[in-house]
Amino acid sequence: TQTTPVTLSELSYIPRKGDALQRCAISNDENVYGLNLMRGCAFRCGFCSARAYPGMSEQSGVAIYADTVNQVVHELSHKRVRAVLICPSTDPFPSIPDVQDLTAEVVTALAERGAQSWLRTRGVIRPTVLQTLIRHREQVQLTFSLTTLNEKLTRLLEPGTASPTLRIEQIERCLDAGLKVKVALDPLVPNVTDSRENLEEVLDALESVGVHEVSAGYMFLRQGIVENLQASLASTDLADLIQGAFRGGPVLTAPGLAAARYLPRGRRQRGFALLKSLAARHGIEVQISGISNPDFATPRKNESKQSSTSLLARFLKNADPQS
């Protein structure tokens, strides 16, 4: 089974309160907006911060916002929009045809008005929807999130998502079609997916399909995430293993994000140093996510082209061996 589908009885349509296009926390560009097509998610990832929002429950199902395309078109007439991150709080490609069709309609509406669509997924993109993305490829940026190639571990951590093998195949297909494709090793799960063995397997698969750059970030914890992880991993000892890694870690905030507990800084630096070292052997460059590392200084522009060896040296130098 590639994904766990959502039944139609769990699907509903609801009116939207307020604007569809909202300021996006992940970008400092005032012309970049976020657009949620629905409330809720079918993938049930244990590490998901959106799933842990107060008021979210598994019983609430998936609710699609009605009349979204018309509302977006109306707002584009009086807002200056360069790009829209579609579904920042969920996934635009769940195993729900209505949602994927809506995603394709929104991508088309944005492209026809000169705005880019930024999409990030762990799902299976339906062939007809993929053709829409390809048709508007100059205005589409597609990111695939991947944490492991281990099928059993994937079903524990993110039970409703596409299989890792299928995601690798989709990455290759999209690259061959000329789409702008990114890959996010996100989130890295401490003591679980950041091992040398797991990273080597993922990097080898990505190299084989022509990926030359990835972004990466570790997961963080809030109370709701802890509860979801404990429920998802109840049949294993992984929840305790993961939580133990956060002992002594800082509580940090980031623009547009609530406070959360992060891994100790030195633990993250050592993990990223290992990833960068392994990735370099595969000809893959690693960009560290600023959102999941709000305490890491943003590199100056003249530092952005430093070699991976230089970046690796800086991480190793600054890592606190006691953290």
C-alpha cells in the first residue's frame, strides 16, 4: 500500500473566514503569501507541528475551504503577489482527489496572473495534476520531503504518506519533466533518521536520480507533538529515544512560530556536520533550514558561496562537545 486513503465521510467543505492569501512566516518578502486549501491533514505525521495545534483532532477530518479559487483571483486583483506557498499548514497532495484538483486549479490561476506556486509534499501527485504542474513549470517550485527509505519506519512516523520509493520515483519524473524540484530532509529525527546508515541510503538514492542539493532541519517539540509521537510510536521505544535527545535543549521562538524545544545546539551542529560530510561524497550540497534552527546566524551574502568543507569546519569548530 502506497498511502492510507481518507474516506469521503471524513471530507467536508467549510466557508473561509478572512482573506485566503495570508502573510507567510517563512519569507521576509512581503510579496510572498501563504494559502491553506483545507483544515486538517490525512497524513497523520507524528512530528507535525500543525497537527499539534490546539483544537486539532483526528475526529475533525479534512475540511476544504469553499470557493477558494474565486477568492484567490479576487485578492490577486488588489494584492501584489510574487509567490504563494500552497498549504503551509498541511500538504497540497493528500490522497483526496478533491484537494489535488483544487491545488491544480489554484496553480493555474496563479500562473495565469504571473504568480509562482510553491508546493511541498510527502504525497503522491496524481498524473493529471502533475501534468498541470508541468504545463506551468516556469511558475512552479516543488519540494519533496523525505526522512528515510525504511518503509516500516515511514509507516510509524508518517503513516498516510507516499512510500519513500515512490517519492524517489516522483522526484526523478519531475526533474526529467523540467520542473524546479527541491528535496528537504526534514525533519531529521534524532537517534532515528540522522544515523550514518540512514543518511547514506537516502543520499545514495537522491544522487542516483540527479539531485544535487538538499535542505535539512531537525524536528522540534511542543506538548502536542510529544503526545502525537507517543501515540504513533506506542509499539516501540522510539518515543523515549527521541525525547531523550532533547534533554537540556533550548526553548526558542522564530518569526511567526510559537515557542518550541529544540535539540541542544551542539547536537544539531554535529548532526549537520555528519550530513554535510556524507552528502559531499555524493556531490550533494546541504542547506541548513533557518526555520528549524532559529538560533543559527544567517550567513552573510558574501559567505553564501563558501565551500561545503568550510561550512563543515565551522560547524565542527562551533559544536559544543558537552551539548
